[in-house]
Amino acid sequence: MGAMLLTGLVSLAAIASGCGNNAGENAGEGANEQPANAEAKADAGAGLKDGKYDPPITITYLRPWGPDVKFKDGENQDNNVHVKWAREKLGIELKNQWISPSTNNAFETKLRLSLATNEKMPDIISYRGDFNLVRELIDSGRFVDAGELFDQYASETWKKAMAEDPSVWYPYMQDGKRIGIPILDYAYNGDPVMWIREDWMKKLGLSAPKTLDDLEKVMDAFANQDPDGNGKKDTYGLAIGFKNWINTWMSDAGWIFGAFGTMSNQWNLGADGKLEYGSVTPGAKQALAKLQDWMGKGYLPTEAGLYDETKAAEDFTAGKAGIVVGPHWMPAWPLEDVKKNNKDAQYKAYPIPSGPNGQAGRHGTSNANGVVLINKDMANPEAFFTYQNYLFDQFANPPIGGEFENGLAEGYDWVMLDGKPTTDAAHTGGFAPEKYTLTFDGARIPGLNMETLAKLADGGEAATPFEKKLKLSTPQTMLDAAKIVLEQKDITMQQLFTGAPTATMQMNNDILAKMEKDTFSQIIYGKAPIDSFDAFVEKWKASGGDQITQEVNEWYQSVSGQ
């Protein structure tokens, strides 16, 4: 999904900024002078006095710095409130090895050049972005078995959070070793619900759609019974856009495939226990037949094949479409825009409907959104765990009375106002010091966010600092949607192939992807009969699909043991 994820409120995916090379190129070299050894690893508390290293330990690192990272005057990547905190609280000096803007892939280019010329690597690399670059770093052999270190040094809070979905390790495994540590994110954050114009539902006397048949009645009414009351036939049922893909992050249609037991454009677990590509299954043919039928009846936008995710959603906010499918956070953006066009407009979240056999399915969201690699030559790898353990134990779900009860840093993400703490950006200046951390967001426990939202949706008391913060920042519409997401968690269909592109993928993927898009588009628009799907499947298999399926399953067996 390369565009946006929201965690309570919208947070734009980091694009990248920064300034040129930093004089810290050789900063903290003392931390890298000796390779880590068994004795150094044996005592995670070596050098710690009251939880602080004395003398201090330097951690050199690299990570992309995006334009979403905002500093106060006089502060920068190497000199800010979080760097100061790490030094004073933990005795850890955080030093960027270098800083490069990651717009136009500048960060990636510089890192690849450093790798190719065998330049000194930092102690830690934290990264979100090009998965091929991650695999190049892992394949270089310059990074340690981080899973072994994690088992030895990670706190119970962090281990429990990671154990919510052990498959987050799979993308970063090599020869059975966990080379990269997944950076955890909130679970279910991109899992979709169905958003429907509630004022249209009430006006036309419609009932909540529980099945695709029910949904068709709603879409027919939206297309043919003038729900906006303007006397024109200018509305339709479902806003979707498949310019980029059908199974996508917003204005999604993947759930239609889920109603027939599959999920397009991803690898799912088949009945035989092996991975299968969802776009070439019998269920995909049934879903395409349904989309073709809906397009022919005027339930879908005729521009769907030209719309990307955002453009399709604009038809909902413009009052042209009555339904759009996407994440629980859409009230934060863009759904509220519907009220700019009609101040009386109402919308509400509904569960994903089921298909003819009672099945329902939605695409899932990974519990991770990045990776940490640890240099084999890092003298004190335990220092990184001291740092990250503290954030998991004290910041991820702050205890009452803890130092992060109100936020990460007073005067940045929270201030005192009339004797009470507030996180209102109008008073704080909108600073987000968690974005200064080594892992971009400080520390996140995957299940905590959605579970808290669901609790609050039911009127549960906000007792902890985390719960109180979410209650203040989350509208009821979003709480209700989160509750639906959690209630339908059993219908989630995760992308199960998360490894590097296989050998045949690298050669054939572009051809296969074009073949799939062209065929699906032709079928949906009724320009090709539904049975043309069968010829597509045969051609897909013969053009490398069968070989890719074999390679994908070899990878899956290697990481999962299944």
C-alpha cells in the first residue's frame, strides 16, 4: 500500500528530507572498534549503573529522515530533545553516520553506494522502503543474527508484542536466521470496513447489507432511486478504483473476492496447505463475474479503471457514490469532506458482507512496517536493546505516573495548559518527538490500538494514559468502525508471501502483472466474456506462474516449516 496509513489520525507515509552529508561520518567510531563477542553479549547490563551506561555508549545509525519530521529552531537530527533524553537517561549517544535526503531515492542510492564500495556500516540501520534494498543489506553478510540477540536481550513487553504475529520475522530471514528485527506497527490499521451514506439509507428505508445480495439492493437503490433528491440519475452504488489494483488500501474491491474465498493479487493459503495466487483461483472468476454484473447495472463508476484510490474516494465525498470501502480511520481523512458538499450528509461503518456460501474476507495489515539491522561489528549490541526495551516498557503503553504519561517530551507533543496537560497541536506546535527515535514511532504494541478503540466504542472507561489519549483524539464514528474491524478479525486474509522476489518473479512479474490487469479490466467492463478468465489462468501458469508458485512455496516452507 504505498500511500497512507493512519493510527487514530492520519499520518502521511514518510517521503523524505534531510540535508547533505553530515560531519558525523566518523562519529562514534569507538563503538565499532571491536566485534561483538560472547563475553560482551553475555551481560546485557554491562556498564549499566542505575539503568544508565557509565561511561556512555555511542550508537551510530542510519535511517531515512522524511519531511514529516519537524524540529524546533536550533535542533536537528543529531541534536534534539530525544537525543538529549537518551544521553541523560540511558547514557547512550545517538549519532547519524550520515544524513542524506531520501527524496528521489537519494538515501537509498547513497546507502547502496556505501555497500558497494565496502564503506564502514553504522551500528544500526533502521529502514522503511525499498524491500530489495533490505535484501541487499541482508545478503551482504554484514549484519548479525538479530533474532538471537532479541531472544537474549529483549524485554518481556517487547517479546510479547512481537509474539502477536511471529510471521513478521519472515521477510528478514535467511538460512533459518532472523537477520532483521521487524519494526512493529498497530495491527489491523489498514483492514477495511464498508462506509455507507447513512442519510441515503434512512431516506430510502434500506436495511444494513449483510450479504452481497443485500448489498445489491442497496446499490440498486442508490443508482436508481435518486438518493440525493436532485431529480437526476447521477448517483451510483460503490466507489472503487482499480487503476493501481483491485485489492488496495482505499476504495477497495478485494473484499468482493473475499466473498468467494480468495484475495486477488496476493498469496493465500489454499485448501491443500500450500500458498496459491489469489488472482488465478476459481473464486477470482466468480468475483470478476460479480463485478462485471455490477458494472453493467450502473452500480460502479464507469471511470473505475482510471481512478486511483484517492480519486475513487472523491466520488463518495462529492456525493456521487453511496458506498466506499476502506480503513477505520477514514473519518479523519477523507470522509468528512462529504459534509462540505452537503452539511446534512451522514456516513456510518458497516461490516464486510458475506458471499453466497456465507464466506467473507478482507485483506489484512501487517503488524510491521520496517526493519532494524544490527552490524556484526557493533561492540555493544545490547545497548540498542536497553534503548528499545525502555521505550516498549515505558512509552508503548505508558503507566500511570510514568515519565511518558502525557507524551514523550513536554513542550513538544504535550504542554501544560491551565494546570492540565494537553496534546492539542494548536498549543504544542505539532511536534512529534517519537519521529526522532531510531524506529520512527518510538514503540508500538500491535494489538493495543484497535483493542483500545473497540473498548472505547462500547463506552468503556478510559483508565490508562494510552486510552485517555485515544479517547480525546478519536471521533465516535472511528471508534465504531474499529469495533467492527476487531469483530471481523477472523475474516482477515493476510498476504502470506513476504519474501524477496523469487528468481522467476524478477524475470516474469511485469509480464504477468500486465496480463492480469488487462484481463481483469476487460472482463469487468464487459469487453471480454467471463470465460476468458480460464485462458488467462492457463497463460499465466505457462508464462512462469507455475514456477513462481513452486518458488513461493519453497520460501514459505523455509521460513515457516510448514
